[in-house]
Amino acid sequence: MTKITIIGSEKSGKTTLAGKLGKKGNVTDITMYDYAKNDSILTTIDATGYPVSVKSLVTALNLSDIAILCIPPEGLDPVSAECIIALDLLGYKHGIVALTKSDTSYPFALDELKEKLQKITVGTALENWEYLPMSTTSFEGMEELKEMIATMGEKVDAELREMDSMPTRVLIDQSFNVTGIGCVVLGVVSQGTLNAKDKMLAYPTKKPLEVRSIQMHDVDVKSAPTGARVGLALKSIQSKDVDRGFVLSEDEIVSTGVILESTLSQLAKPFAVADMLHIYVGLQSAPMRVESITLNGENVEKAEPGKTYVVELSGTKEISYSKNDRFVLTNLDGKQRFIAFGYSQ
Ligand SMILES: Nc1nc2c(ncn2[C@@H]2O[C@H](COP(=O)(O)OP(=O)(O)O)[C@@H](O)[C@H]2O)c(=O)[nH]1
Ligand SMILES: [Mg+2]
């Protein structure tokens, strides 16, 4: 099971490409496309709510393992530049830069574009990504792209297998009521192995529940490994008590604020004490105020690009997370909205 997200410049051919990789399914602020053949299942996500909504981009990326960054012959625009910063702050390891609409360019121009992008991404999470000129019109690169996704998918699977024995956590992206069944949720097993009859809590509210049944790609299964996209029928809980961003788990930290060791992107604007930021963790987000910033134990007023600080944030909305979860900080008033990543202290 491979889960990819297609992001990048506006009008770069993202939606067209998603449509070539699977059958259009569920639509919210992200659009899912599914493809299944024999044992291989590919879920492709188009972050259709982005660039208006940062949340759509973060949700899509955190539901996937592989990103395809689409850059058309015109090159970077502010949206794709922001995507690069987002991928870097999320520490997104696996991805492909698709040089889209190659039918409207020339090989030497595409080589130049590739070199330029490689220079810009030195030192970022995208440093070792592969590049592929492709077109959904002439079909150049389409087969190679599918092969690259399959090869990368195998690598990702091997990594995910190492997480099967960790404590089970499921990130929920949808919840609804099905007549005769009750509460049904969709999500991804982010670590561990989920089994039917498992008793867990829905975080951040800590409502207890039992997993009645599990489906993977519409097929009933007894258990689901790390990385599996699942549909779950839940017992002892109502659909109104579970929402996007909830985490099914046995043990999470719940709080309305957090202290992060936080590193700002080289390309971010500074932020200061008393600024309101939006923080993202898993599929959750919350507005939080910067209460304090410290550098080497000294209080400072401002956090500067490229540096690491201890940042104390507080808000009113409860969020749940685990020790090793990666937080991303954004400033929704900014032109380039992604600022920093961090881990709780
Ligand atoms: N020439 C050419 N046009 C394309 C290609 N892919 C998409 N388009 C066109 O580019 C426009 C934007 O495509 P779309 O998939 O909506 O881009 P998105 O905004 O990135 O989702 C549409 O008119 C498409 O028909 C391609 O490979 N070659
Ligand atoms: Mg589109």
C-alpha cells in the first residue's frame, strides 16, 4: 500500500496527473484517487484546498509517505516555493520532482530547470530527490513515474515494517455515521499494528472505544500494519465525538500549549514574543501565542531564520501528541506561511 501526495505550482498539471494515477474517490479539502491491482494499492492525494488552506497541504502530506512536487516549464512560483519549505520543515524524506508539461518545453530547458532546482534545494529535505520530465499529454515519463513510485513504495514499506511493533496509533481524517453500523472513521495507522477488538482512546478527548471491524480498500481484514489506510467501524463512541485530527491510541500527551525546541527555516520570516502562530502536529492544528523565546537559556524577543530556539506556545484548543512527533509552525498572515519545525521538550 503506497500513499502519495501531489503538490506544487498552480496549473502545473497536479489534478490531471492524479486522475491518471487512480480513480477519483473521496473529496473534502483533499481529493483521494485510488488504484488497486493484485496486491498493490496506490492512494494518490491532491491537496485541492491548498494554496488557500495550509491545513489541506499538511493533512495531505501527513497522510502520505511520498510526495510528487510538480514544477512546470515556467519554473518556481510562490506556491511551489512554499511547498519546498513545507516539505523541508516536515522533513519529507521520500519524493520526486516532476518536471511537468514537458511537451511544452525542450530537453535543454528542462535540464537547466533541473539544475536550478537542485541548487535551490541543497541542504533541504529535497536534496536527494529524483527528477523526472513528464507529460500527461505526450505521456513522456508516465511509465517511469509509475516505476519510480513502485520502487520508492517498496523502500517505504520496508521502513514501515520496522514500526509494526510500536504502540498503535491511528490518525483520523474523516468520521461519519453509517446507518446500521454506527461510527465509521477513515484514517492511517501511523505506527504499530491495529487489530479488530482493540480497545483504545480517542484523543484529545480520551473517549474510550473499541475497534469493531477494519477494512483496507473495502476489504475486511483482521489487522492492519503501520502505513495502512483504513476504514474502521467503532464501538462505544459516536461519530460526533471523533473528528479530523483525532488520534486513536492508548497513550498521548494532551495539552493546550507546548514547549518546542524549534528550528526556523532559512527562508522564513522572523517571529516575536506575543505573535499568534498556527501549529500543526499530525492532522491537528491550533492557533497559539508565542509566550517566550529562549536562545542558550537567555530570553530573546525575536526568533531569526535558520536558528534553533526553545519556544513556549500557548492556546486554548486541546491537542494530543507523542514525544517524537514533529510539529510545524506557520504564520497564516505571512506571504510564505511556513516558518519552523520543532519537537516537544
Ligand atoms: N500541455 C500540457 N498541458 C497539461 C498537462 N497536464 C495538464 N495540462 C493542462 O494544464 C492545465 C492545468 O492542469 P491541472 O491538472 O488542473 O493543474 P493543477 O492546477 O496543478 O491541478 C489544464 O488546462 C490541463 O489540461 C501536460 O502534461 N501537458
Ligand atoms: Mg488542481
